[in-house]
Amino acid sequence: VGKCQAIVADGISIGHPCCGIFRCTEPLPNNQHLFCLMHDDLHKICHVVGCEEPVVVKETVADGKAICKRGKGCVLPMHQAMEKKKFAKGKAAFILKDRYKTEVFIVPL
């Protein structure tokens, strides 16, 4: 009989969070980061594979303070649409809209 190892996963991810660069062993500053501190500048590059353009930075002013929010896509419309779709899936209204389209409603007479 061979060796057997069992794993337990939460269904979302397997393993510990690691840098997005292949074979980089540096730890992430926190679980929300994609890159370690050594590769932190890559957060400023479009996250679409093969694109080297800088990401879009949106500035808003709230209570007299300028707030900069860095996106994950560049100025290309296709990459902006990909980012918008990714974040829309996290919203409950997106799921409800899809369910509404697929449901068949029977209207009583």
C-alpha cells in the first residue's frame, strides 16, 4: 500500500498565499496583496497577461482629502470591461439579475 496524504480546503484556495511571480518565495505583506514587497511595482502594471501598460489611477475628493484608487486594468476598453465584470460578480445584484433572466414566471389570470 502506498503513502496517502489528505488535504482540507475551503473550496476557494489551496495552499498559502504567495507572490504572483513564479517560484518567488517571499511572503506577502497581507493576504489581499498579489505580489511580495520585492515585486510590489508590478501592482502598477495591467493585470491582464501579456499587457505591460500602467494601470488606471482614479482620484476622488472626499471631505477635502484626495483619495487615489488604483485599478487592476489599463486604459484599454477591453481590459476595463474585464475589470468591471470581475467586480460586478461580487455584487448580489449581479447574481439576482442572472437569476431573473433564467426564471420562468407564471402570471395567474
